[in-house]
Amino acid sequence: MGLSSVTTGSDTIKFCIFDLRRGQHEGEELNKILFFYPADLPFSTQLSVVGLSEGLISFTRIFSPEAACEVIEAEGHSHVFYEAEPDVWMVMIVEKSKESEAIWRIDALRSVLKEVHSLFMMFHGSIRALLDKEPNGGLIRSHLYSFIMDYLSDFLGGKKLQLPNFRDSLKERGTVQMLTIGRETAIEVQEDTINLFTYAVLRLSPRALSSGLSSWSYLRKGNVSSHAATGSVLANSGAVLDQFYRSRDTSSGEDPSYHIARPLQHDKWTKGKDGFLVSDIWKAEASSSAPTTPTIWLQKTDERMYLCAFQHRNLTLILLFPVTSSLNDQGISLVKQQVLENVSLLCFSN
């Protein structure tokens, strides 16, 4: 399939998120780091990587103050930048491959960064909002580590990350997109629509439900060992994260454990007898033992919506209802019943 493999835990790839507004005083530099992969690298190494990235961002602003830095090509590495939110940067540093395509996949890697942020926003809201909610950073770090490591699980094959190359990125990572509606309409709705479509393919499609794997064509099919490896990587990241909290937040006296919905975990959606998908992912967030209706954020309208997904054969239908509407659980049940009746009529007529 033309995959480009990089071994985790080495110097071949690093992925970090940091906030330029934080850690401006001596001795507080670690405060600016919100996420770092691999998590087991020494803090001195993490600070070195973030410091270099911050320096490159500042340097390029001298020559291009209006346009954010996107990529820096060094002799042995590509530094891929994405300013996800004002002063919140996502940076991926990838060791250059001997393949002639290595440079061409930069757009694909930036699309990965954009996709991570867009999906995170859809389920948890903005990074800045979570930082404002809890300024010490524990809440946002817990959300980011859980979410991004679940996301990266789709790229893990054994102990290696399978990064998309140029040919695959044309099809899968947004460098070429198929639009079936008018351009003006597409521009208006594509951000939230693409997020929903991406999530449906990753976790809600019939194939994803049956196999526990996402449906991106460049992923290894049926590689069960990759998910076993993911568990060990996640466990190690959790241990490092605990160490991170203990070393930095001992004075806060707060419990570093947070109840976080993890919508990208595998095998968490199942198809109910009525054809609607059900999940217990959100019950922890609601402090309830019973599954609750999932919710997402629409970025275009900044509105929280209930998410209901229905499947019939290879069709996946996503229904969204405003959380602020008068619909309660009973109202949603009635809407579901109407959907089932209409599907029955369509099936009967065909």
C-alpha cells in the first residue's frame, strides 16, 4: 500500500501541542506543554523540542508576520506546524525518509494535525476553553492525551506508526476532496460535515463496527496485534502522565484523575436491535451507569447537538438534535420511531 513506517519511542517522530501564552517565566517552561508524543521522553528533551519549535515560529514571523509557519525542512527532519487556535500550536517532527515521496506527504501530515484538532473540537470544545475552565492545565492534558492516543491507535502497526504517503494522502487526507454539492453550499457546511463523515468512517461504519478497525485504506487490515500494542503504549503514556502531574501539580492538591468521554476508543459502539447505534462512552461524563445520548459541538454554529446514528445494511444515517431544544429522551425516542417507520416503508416499497 506504500506506507511509510516510523518506529515509536525513537527519534524518528515527535508530536507536541503547546500554548505560547503559558510558561513565560523561568522555571515554569513545562506549563506550556499540553501534549507530547512519545510521552516517555525526558522533560529536558520535550522542552528542547518545544523551544526549537517556538524559536522557528518566532523566526519565520520576521519574514512573514501575517502567515503562520507551515513547514520547515531541515537536513534530516521535516517540521510540520499548525496553529490550531490563537497561540496554540501543533507540531509534528518526522525523520526524512529515503523515499522520493517524503516531501510530498507534508500536506497529508498537516491534514492529520487539522483532523486531530477538528475532531477534538467536535467532542470536547476548544483547547482554550478547557484551559480557561481549569488554568492549571490538568483537565486539558487529560483530554488531549486520551483523545490523541486513541486517534493514533489507527496508525499503529505493532510498535510502528504508519504515516500516509503521497499516493494515499491524495485519497484519504484532504489533499483532494470530492464535492457532490454546489461550491457555496460546500464551503458553508464542509467543516462540520467532514468531521461527522470522518468520525462515521472511523468508528460508525458497518465495517468499523464489525472489525473494530477504521476503514482508511492505508491502514493495515485485520491487524489485531496493533491494538494490543496500542494498549501498552497507552498504559505507558498514562504512567508518564501521572508522573507529569505529580512533578508539577503537587501543590494544587487536586486529583489528577478525570472522567473523560473517549469517543475514539475501539469496540465502544454496537448496533442495537432497532438499528440505532448505542455506546456507553458518554456515561462516565454524565456520572451515570446507564448509556446516555452522545453529544457533539458544531463549530460553525458553536452549538451542542445530540448525535443519533442509525444503520440499515450499508447505510449509516446520522441525526442531530440541538441540546437546547425541547426534545428529551422521550422526544428522541419518538423521532427514532419515526425513522424506523420510514425505513420500513422504503424497504417494503423496494
